[in-house]
Amino acid sequence: MSSPTGPASGLPVRMPRPRQPGRHRRPEPLVAPEGAPALVLAVPGTPSSATRSLAEEVVSIARSELPGLDARIGFLDGDDAEFPALRSVLTHAADERTARYEQARAAGVEVREPDGPVAVVVPLLAGPDSSLLRQVRQSLMDSRVAAELTDVLGPHPLLAEALHVRLSEAGLARADRARLFTVATAADGIILASVGGEEAVQAAGITGMLLAARLAVPVMAAALDQEGSIASVAEQLRSAGSQQLAVAPYLIGPEIDAALLEAAAGEGGCAIAEPLGPYPAIGKLALAKYTTALGIAPQQPQGAPVR
């Protein structure tokens, strides 16, 4: 026999810990709602094993932040086999949702007929690129699936943080301004390289201001897909007194050929950092776009403070 306070034998039991009251209580962990749409990462560029690995790491970060998340990868130039095309990933997600509903009905379970979007599509792009976004929208139309398309990942303070890290990894910036040491190869002027034309340059410029605040050096955006843009911005920075320039790609990676980055850096006579790649912030921002679209996000992820 046991009593309301524990077993009659006197053996200790683990009682549920009362929830801490007040504004300092620990927030309840966020989990994906049952039946929530899939997060589909739309990956641009030519599919490759490296691109797939990058995309898998991004969705892995998103899943770790939101348990129960159904996250998938669709390639804009996929071939429906090793690298599934975005439209086929959307179609498959819709077929699976319909099958689950029909199986539940056949088992006698009372369930509502599925409604709302099958998926939330998040473009794997740091900034706007009208050509690539047109491809994404066309894939959504071709799939004939109810899906919601989010904005691109930037601008955002977390991208400025990621750019800072990539520059420091390349020996082109100090990792922490609070520490009193110098880097002999640190750049005194940064060219933020984007793709997508003038719209992308303007969007990159917003993140560039955040990066300039972190590094305390001038940062200017330029377009990799506009001939002479990198060289022109390099000349402006040198005219303003900068001598050691560096190119910081405002790119995830798959959206442009790496050879173009090297050529642009050579054109401007600059050192170059790695693209953003699967930096943890990329997965967090992709998830933030998804949760915001569904109205289940309490707030956007915050960037690290400027040091």
C-alpha cells in the first residue's frame, strides 16, 4: 500500500520537481507541433557530395534546436535520385501526409483532414538573388503542392558573427577585440562579396555595417556577378587609406563556383576568407525562418555581442 506522500514501505521515490515560479523560471523547451509542415531547405547550385554534406549539417543543426522537426533537402538543380529535386521533395512530402491521413482513417482513428501548407521552404541563401529565387518559386509551382516560401537568411547579426569567424580563421581578423594582441595579416579593409546584383549588394551592406562594428575597420559590399565591382570597391577602400584588403564571401557556398571567388580576389589584389558554409548560425537562422512562418517562434536567434 502506498499513501499520497509515498510508498508505505518508506522507500524513497522521485517526486516531480515543482515548476519554478516568477520571471526567472526556465522556459519550456520548444518542440515541433504534431503534424507540422516539413522544413525543406532549397539548395542552389550544382549538386555535389560537398554541397549535400553542407546541407545535411545545416538541417542537423535545425533538428537539434527543435526536436521532432521534419527537415528535408531539395536541390534546385537536382536529378531526383542521389540529389532529389526540390519539386519532387515537396510532392513526396504531400503524398506522405495524405497517406498518413488515409491510414489513420482506415484504422478507425478520428483525425481531421490535412490542411494548411505541406512544407515551409527556406532558401539556403544569405542574401537575395532574384534569379535563384525565381527558380525556387518555379519549383513550388511545378510541384502543385501547398508550400510557403520564406525570405532568405540575411541580413542578420548572426551572419556578421559568422563572417568575423571565417575572417579570423583565415588569419585576416582578430578573433576577439577585447584581447590585447594583434594579427600581422589582419585586414584593414573588408570587401563583402555577394551575388544577386544591386539588391544583394544593398542587403549585404546592412550586415556589413554590423561586421564593421565588430572589427572596427571599413567594410564595403560588392557584387561578384557584376564585372569590375570587386576591383572598384578595392580601389575605393585603398583611396580611403586601407592597405591590406580581404574578401569576405557573403555566401553560404553552393550558390557560386569557388573559382569565381578566387578570380575576384585576384582581381582586387585581396586575400580571401572561406564562405559561411555550415556555420551553426546558418542552421539556427533557417529554423527561425521556419518557426516564424508557423507562428511558433518566441523570438529570432540573437547574435553574439560586439567585443
